[in-house]
Amino acid sequence: MRLELKLALIGAISKIVIFLILFTIVQQMIDSLALRHTEKDLIKMKDKTMLTVRKIGIKSYLDAEQDSAFASYNILKDEYISIKLDSKVIPEQMTFTQEARIIEGEEFDYRILIYTFEIDHQLYTLEIGKNIQLIYSLDKTLKSISVSIILIVLLITILFDLGIFKYLLHPLNRTIIPKLKTVVNPETFNYSEIDSTTSDFVYLNTTINELMHKVNDILKTQRKFIGDVSHELFTPISVMQSKLDNVLVSEKLSSETERFIMDQQKQLMRLQHIIKALLLISRIGNDQYAKNDTVSLRELTDEIISDIEERALMSNITLENRIAEEITLLNVNRYLIYILLFNLVSNAIKYNKDGGYVKISHASDETNFFIIVEDNGIGIEAENLNLIFNRFKRIDTNKEEGQGLGLSIASSIVAFHDAKIEVLSAPGESSQFKICFPLKNIK
Ligand code: ADP
């Protein structure tokens, strides 16, 4: 997940927690406010009632209700007042309660003020009730308004945070990450500085640049070492080989010695192959080849096929070239592209089955051009797909001669041309090597 999104998410979660706390507090405040407001109303009503009772006398209330009780309520039963004779109460007591009352056979919940008083040596209880539903209907409106306001504020702050994080992380997203994504070779790495006021990003960028410089230096030293060692070994091995050649032609040797010398020659030849391959990899890495050839892909692949045809024929393998005539590779090194495709076709024959096929074809999408070499041979197990490009890595060592350097050379050539190589395989059925060139290399 992107950092800016993560930060916004964490911000949103913390705000939601704050919102929930705020929501609970506001709810409780509204509840107690509504209750206090109602109680104040009830007290006012009680005062008014008592004033009237004292003015016009209690009898005028009770007469209508069999002399001992009086009750009145409004049409919706939102409020009610009752006065009744009650000899057991202590006068001048006022309490609040929340209880249900049955009015005309219907039960309602009321907030009730209970007041006791004495008139004409008689004790009475006055009850004034307000329907709870009525109290909380206002309460509900207030709550929904407060929730809406909090939600709107929450949304605005989340959006604001997203914008701020995007702006703050701009140097990371626009410069540092693209730099790292496109790194193929420390030599061609983008070592530019970044324009940012955030010191952490400047530090990160500088550290990455320094690290890439170090990696580049190490790789250069390593390539130089391999190149020097290979070069130094090449001459004595060639001398040994020609000396063995001379021994073979000039001396009268027993057949056993002859076989021994030929075995040694075979080993020397193997060594020479390895050294040549290492020299080639080191030269490619040191940019010792030009990239200014214009190559007809069809001609090149035809040439490879004619050079390797005999080997394919021996294994009863069909070679098929599906490259269109008009495709031209621009700004490449012909010699290296030849080696690259030759190695892939050679492997496709080497790791094939009797009667199999090898197909060379091409494809393209909006940004890339692909050269595809596929076969219906032994295939490669999924766990080995990433390993086969490593130097000296051989999976099927029972197969004929090989040093495990063919694909390593191929990947060096691909990197040298800013291209990519990928492999797909169904073990036991097929393999497909796909070289992906940027469209700028194709006409
Ligand atoms: P080598 O062929 O000398 O062993 P490579 O570097 O050319 O070395 O190949 C490395 C390994 O990748 C081979 O040992 C082989 O196991 C595997 N491989 C390469 N190409 C194919 C292919 N077309 N089909 C199956 N396996 C392959």
C-alpha cells in the first residue's frame, strides 16, 4: 500500500476514534440538556398551577372529579396534570421520576414532577408529566444535526490530509521511486539531486546515489578482475593446446597416451570456452561494444538457423522462423544480438525432445517489441526459472556439454541493450524465452 494512503488511513482511523468519543460525549450532553430543560419547564408549570390553585381555590378543581382527584391532559397526551388527596405525604416536597402512566387505556412514558402541598389542612399530591417521546424527538433532531456536522468535518479533514500527504511525499513518489524502479545498471543510474525542502528525502536520495556509486565501483572492479584473469589464462592455455597438438603429430605414441592427450585437449578446450565466455561478459559489462548497427531481424535469424540447422537435424528437431521480413533492429550490436539469439536457439535444441520444434517469432504492444524463442522440449521447473540466468548455473547436468554461461551471456547482452528477458515454461512440455525491446529500437 502507498505511504500516502497508509498515512491518510491511519489519520482517518484516529479521527474516527475521536469522532466516536465526541459523538458519545455530545449525545450525553444533549440528553442531560434535554432533561434539564424539561425539568425547568415542569417546575414552571408547577409554579403556575400552584398559583392558580391558591388563587381560585382547590375545590374548583376537585369538584368536577368526585372531590378527591383531578386529572387533565392535552389531546395528544404529551402532557398531563393530576392533583389528588393524599393524607400520607409530607408537604412541600418536590421530586422527579420517570414512569409509565395509563391514559384512556393507553400507556405512555413520562418525565414526572411530583409535588406535595397542603391547603385547608388537607394534603395533596400534584403530578405534572411530559411525554418522554416528545422530549427525545427534539433530542433526536439535535443528535442527527451534530452527527452530520461531525461527519462533514471528518470527511473534509480526511480529504485535506490526503492532499497534504500527497504534496509532502511528492519528491518520494515523483523522483526517488521512479529512479529506483528504472534501475537496470548502476552505470546508467539517474544520479540527479532532488529538489525538496524535506531533509529526510534529500538524505535518502543522497544515500541511494552514494550506494549506487559504490555498487558501480565494485562491479567495475569485479569485471576488470574477471577480464584480467581471463586474459592472463587465455595465453598459457592456448600455448598448452598447441604444444599438445605438436606432441600428437610428431611423436610415436601408444594409443593409451594418445587418448590421454586427447582428453587433456578436450579439457583445455572447455576451459577456453569458459574463458571466452567470461571475457565476453566482462567486455559487455565494460561497454566495450558499440551499439550503432541496423540489423534486419529476419536475415539475422535466418543466418542463425542455417548455422545451427545441422545440430537440429541430428536431433530430428524442426526449426521455424516466423520473423517478418520488414523488421529492423536499430542501434544494436549485431555481433551480440547474434550471440544472444544463437544461445537461446541452441538451448532450445539442446533441451528439446526427439521430433520437437523450435520457433522464432515476434510480437509487440504499445511500448515494447518482443522476440520470442520457444520450444516444446523438457521445460524448466518453476523454482529454477530465476536461477538459470546465474553464472555457471546448470539444471540438467546430464545433458550434453555446457558450462552454464549461455543464459548469463544472454542476460548481459539484453541489459547492454536496455532490454529485458523473461522466461515462461510448462515443465515437461515447453519453454518460451521472450526478449523485450523498447519500441525505439525497432523500425
Ligand atoms: P548450459 O546450457 O550451458 O547449461 P545456460 O546458461 O545456457 O547453460 O542454461 C542454464 C540452464 O537453463 C541449463 O542448464 C538448462 O537447465 C536451462 N535451460 C536453458 N534453456 C532451456 C530450454 N530452452 N529448455 C529447458 N531448459 C533450459
